[in-house]
Amino acid sequence: MRTNLGDESSLVPLIFLSIVFILTFDHAPSFGKTSARLSETFYDTTCPNLFTIVSDLVTAAFNAEARMAASLLRLHFHDCFPNGCDASLLLDATPTFQSEKNVPQNNNSLRGFDVIDQIKAAVEKACPKTVSCADILTLASLEAVVAAGGEGWPVALGRRDSTTSAFAAAAASLPTPDMDLPALIQTFAKVGFSTQEMITLSGAHTIGRARCASIEARLYPKPEADINKSFLKTLEKNCPRNGNVSVLNNFDQATPDLFDNAYYQNLQQGKGLLHSDQALFSTQGSNVATVNLLASASGNFLGDFASAMIKLDDISPLTGKQGQIRLNCRTQTCLAVLLLLSAAATVAECQIAPFPPLGLSETFYDTTCPNLFTIVSDLVTAAFNAEARMAASLLRLHFHDCFPNGCDASLLLDATPTFQSEKNVPQNNNSLRGFDVIDQIKAAVEKACPKTVSCADILTLASLEAVVAAGGEGWPVALGRRDSTTSAFAAAAASLPTPDMDLPALIQTFAKVGFSTQEMITLSGAHTIGRARCASIEARLYPKPEADINKSFLKTLEKNCPRNGNVSVLNNFDQATPDLFDNAYYQNLQQGKGLLHSDQALFSTQGSNVATVNLLASASGNFLGDFASAMIKLDDISPLTGKQGQIRLNCHTGCDASVLLDASSAFGTEKTVPQNINSLRGFEVIDQIKAQVEKECPNTVSCADILTLASLVAVVEVKGPFWPVALGRRDSTTTAVKAASATLPTPDLSFYELVQNFKRVNFTIEEMITLSAVYIPYPTRTSTRRTYTLEANCPLNGNASVLNDFDPVTPDLFDNQYYKNLQQRKGLLHSDQELLNGVGANPATVNLFANASLTFFHDFAEAMIKMDNLSPITGEYGEIRLNCHRVNSPAIREMDSTDIDPLIALQ
């Protein structure tokens, strides 16, 4: 029997049970056992073929590329070492945390994620929602060793996955290739390994490769004394000075893909690849005897390695109810969305708007927006031709966006009542420009490819085209980023470099986001174009000029920026070719003509940095090639992908449950604005859901998320479409009475007024017509244009509270009958009928929906996804109300801000 939406008594159980079921799913038995310890038989009944699935896929990957064994083993080691074996390493970055993939020890050196993804997909197919990514990674490392000829070891299972990364712990705890023996001993001891176990685990380097970047410090400017002479020649040939640092070198020259004890024999001969490898033998002590023992017989090593791996596997696992079971190893599992997605199979007419795939790709928009590159290139070129300075401005926008929390267009957001804009941090305030060009590009792209291309991708492409317009070289750009839903004000203030930084501060600042000193110097070459205000250099000049400023250049600066003069006057970074992207910047540094203190510090401070500046100054090709490589790395800082973030329709610019708040002494209530008074209902249903959710998950789920989920379940229960719901909203701490009164549509609006009304929140005409299918009745409105039925129901001067069905045919079924009614002039409200008959109306869309139910369902689902994402409050902003009708007390709000781990992006 169909549910009647007008009867809360029948609606409550359906919505209530659906949402409570959704929100408590993480504790359901289908997630596997919840033993508080690990066991070799953990999945014997819930996933009996697990070992076979993992073994088959790892073996296939090894057969396709033998190097993969080392890659998978390294993934497991680098996951377990910081905070335990919890698959935190696999998580991509989000606005709430940086990814461990980007710490210096991991950046550009980890691989094998695709194999883990394949295994996870196969395991999910066989045993849905049962096996953790942490257990998969643990088993994959075992099977990798076996595939390469090593011995296996018993693996206890039952780990669960972390819900965040351990970026800081990874950066602080993972060993580096330049460590000497005491540092290695100390690093491994911190996680409970003895010196002998450290030497044994280092034997994992009997397979695999390392880039020249990891060994060039051993070779230049002077090779380390303990390198075997013939081996040195091999390394120098493979890794020439100033050569390609990405070239790979085998750890073991003889049997590079066989898991044996040759690694230790290599150490005895001075053929350890990394400094940290050779240090195990070249440094005198008991370690030498351990190396000799492991080198003497393969059995010694393989047995000891198995024992050490058992110990590694057992580092601080999450078990029982800790953590979660991710469905995608790269992202946190949003349990409510998960369950809704799994429940979708029961919805007969499920039309889900697809999300883009995870990960970036150069071909991401080839089919969905094929002219994207041309649009961006043409508009950036036009802006550059109008004002050459714009190239530097656009490049700077991209750099200042990516540096704090990744390339997510958070910099473009204007301030709102819930967050400050990154535009206002000291490093950006009054110095960023080019926003109008990004807006022009976005408008053109939206016209060509609506709701498809993110502002983050536009900003990334604009920086590329800016460099090319100024005469620089291009680089391949992978696309598929999504936009953040909030700003990273604090991160920007803390992480962006400042013009007064000295060399150590610059090195440290860039290292925090994974850049080497050489890459920092290369990226600084962006200052070969552009301008800086006197405000950025006056500290170099007064009261006493810095000693490393070229004398003639000093006179120019003093003339342009006199003491107590106009601090907004602009100065060219490069006096000779200020708008040409060349290597003149480094030649200026050699002559003491660096504009900022931070510029000249790259050359005036003695160290290996001087050689880098000289190299880049010597030939433009050196700089342009290295700059392109560094930009590829910059572009890849913590992008939001897949279901993360959103695709903004306006790069500058809500669902916060403010409508639920009762009036208080501090504010009025939105319930009493004309568009809402006497027409909103269902508050008691939300209250019941909130009460049950608080019982199951105290202080966790916002009223905003409950309201969002309730609207979805309500539509589904009356046979409407399903759509995926991203969660993580927080509740407002005040109402928006004026905004509600000014923006909510009224039943007497004309078509033109409706268009303008919806346009204010970035909805198109088609989306406005789509969403109009769920307008709520406004009982005080009658119309002389309506039929006799309406006149009988609503007589002149009669009871204005009498209700009228929007659809007299199927009033409680979510279908496309609304549009058929409009074709017959049976729209209930004036604003309804205006969609078809108003001046400037769009009958084509109405007629399309009237004739195609599935088209309406699909478009409605897409529009609801967009509505759900209107300016959500996330992260540390707002609160999690304990009662949806009122804001929390100051004491509860303080607890909320300190004890609850917020999700800054909807997941």
C-alpha cells in the first residue's frame, strides 16, 4: 500500500527506521567479526577465499612486472611504521588532512596502489563490507615476498582501517635514504625493533629499485669513500651529475627481482645502493657480524625476515569497533552514503547521477568537455595580451591555492559567515589578482560544459597557459580535481612563504609540502615575471639596506620606494625582461639584483643552493625543463577527486538546518517568514529521528545531515528517484531570517521572477523547473484563474487553511504527473503554471518531463545533489546540535569543538 505523505504516523517508521539503520551500520554484524585481537582464522567463515584472491592477483601483478613485489612490500612497511598497520597510507588527501603519500619519504616513490585497488574490488565482490584495506595490504606484502621467491609467514587478521592519515607521524618516523647507523637504530627502536631486526628488515632491499634522487648525495660533489669502485662507475653512468633524478637503479645488480640474501653480500662488497644500506656494514660494531651472518646463508635471512615481518604486522592494529571497514581504500567510508547506495538496489527506478572516477588523468575531460583546453588557452592569452602582468598573477593564484591544503580552489572562495577567506591572510591580502580572468573562464566553460569542470582544474590550466603565454614551456596537466567546500585560512596563514624568509625557512616551508631544496629554488624562478609592491621590500632598504643588494639596483629601489613613500608602488622582479618567462631571474641573483629578501637569499646564503642557482642561470633550457617538472609535482598536491568536494558553478561562492531553530532572545526563526509560516511541517519527525540517532551515536550526526537524509528517504518511499548523499554537514548557530525572507520563492512569482530567484543560488532554468515539482502548498493563496474544483474548495472569504492537492490524479506518488497537469492548465499555484505559460517560459522542458518520467527522475536526482551541497557548514565551523530546535549551550559547544573530530569536506 502506498504511503501517504500527509500522514506523519505512517511516514515516521519508514524514514525513522531507514535513517537509524543507515547511521548504525558500522556496528552491524555484516562488517565481520569484532574480536579485539587478531587471528589467523578471522575470515574463515566470512571470507573463506580471501587468501586465494589476494595470492592470485599479487602473482598476476608480479608476473606482469616483477618490480611490483618490492612496491607492495614497501607500501606495507611505510603504512605500519608511523601509527600501526591501519591502511592510513592508502588514504588520499582531503581538506581535513594531508595524505601520507606526500611526506618526503613517500612522495614520488610509492607505487602499487592500483594493485591494492584491484584486490579490494575483487574482495568486495566476494565478501562485501567484510575485509579491511589494512588486512589486504598485510596479505599483499606476504604474497609479494612469496611471488619473488621468499618464504611465507603466518598472518593474523582482523585489522580495521583508520579514518584519517598519520601525516606528521609518517614524516617524523619513516627512515630516509641518507640515515647513518645510529639514526637507523634509533628510528627502528622507536617502534620496538632491535638492531638485528632493523638489519633484517632492511634486507627487503634485496628486491626493487631506487631513483637517482635517493643516491645523488652519495656521488656528488664527492663520492662516499665506501662505494665499490666498479659499482661507483655504474652509478655515475646511470646517474650523471645534474641528470634525470627519476632514473631507476636496482638494489641488487645480480638478482634484482629474487628475494634472497644477495643484499648482504652486496654490502660486504661495498655495493649497497643507499647510504643507509651501506651504513649497516661500513660502520663498525656488532652490526657487521649480523650482516655477515645473513650473507652466509639464505636460510638465515629468510627465517629471520619472516619473524621480523610477524612483528611488523602486529604494530598497533585497530580492532573490534575501532576505525572502520573502508569500501574504497583511498577514501574514508561515509557510512550513511554507503548504506543508501547499497539500499538503492531495492528502488525500482533508481537514477543516480554518476560521480567522476578517482584519480587525475590527462584525458579526464576528453569526452565531457573536449574544448576545455582551447577555451582556457584563448582567454588566458587574451588576458595576457591586454596586460602582460596577468601571467604572473594567474601563476601566483595557483601556487597560493595549492600550497596550504592542496589544489582545490579554496583560495577563490569569498568569506562567508562560517569561514574566513584565504584571500585575507597576510601573504595574500592586497596582493592577489586575476580572479576576474578565472571568472571569465569559468563562465565560458559552464556555457560549453555545464556542471562538469571544477574551478580547481580551471586554475591549474590557467597557470599552465599563463606560463606559455609569457614564453615558457608547457607541461602535461592531469585533470579531475574537485573543489573544496570551505577555505583553508589557518593552513594558508601558516604555510605560505613570506618575502622576508631566509634560506633555512624557505627550505623548511617547501619541505613541508614535499619539495626538495632544488625544487624550491626552481619554483622560485616564477619570479622571473611579475611585480611586487614596495611594502614587500621596504624592510630590505630601511633603516639600513641589506648588504647583498647590488649598488646600482639599490639606487633604483630607493628611488622607486622612498622611505615613508607609497607602499603600493610596483617593482619588476626582472628589470630586463619583466614579462618574459626565462632564466634571467637567476642571473639577477648572481648580480645581487634579487627583488625580495627571499629571492636573494637563494644565492647569498652559502651552500649547495648556489650551485643550483648557477646551473639554472647558465642555460634557459635547464630552468624551463626543471620548472615544468616541479609544476607537475605542484599540480598534484592533495587534489580532491571522485566523490570528494564538489564542482562549483561559481568559483567565489546553505544547507545548515537553520530552518529548524526556534526563535530565541538572540534571533528570530525562519519558520515565521511569509514563505514558511503555517506551511512547514514534519519537525516532530526530525525530532524523533534526532533522538534515536543521539541514542545510537551521541554528539555525532548533525541536524543538517538528518534533514538531508530525510528528504531523500521521503522521495524514495513514494517511488521517487534515489541519489547519493554526501555527509559531514554541521549545524548553524543562528538563523537566516532576512535571507530566508528575501530568497525563498513565493507562490505568486512570475516565470522571470522564478528564474532570478533560483539563479541567486546558482540553479539554471532547467533545474528550477525540475525542482518545482516538489513545491509545498501555500494555503492562503487562491486564484481566479483556477477551475470550478478550486473555487469549490477555496470559496471567497472561506477557510484559507483548507488543503489542495498539487496533483489531483496521483497526489502521493512521486511521478511526472505534475508536468502533465501544467499542460492541461491544472498547475495549482500561479508560479506552477508560469513554468509553461508565463512570459519567457520554457515549455520544452515541461513537455520533455511530461513525456519522459525517467528523464525527470534523472534530472531531479542531479538537482537534489546540487541542492544538498549548497554552502554546507563543515569542519570546525557551526556545531552538532543536541536538539535541532535550539543551539547548544556554551559548555556543550566547547565540548563539540574540542572532542569531536570534524569532517571538513562532505564525503
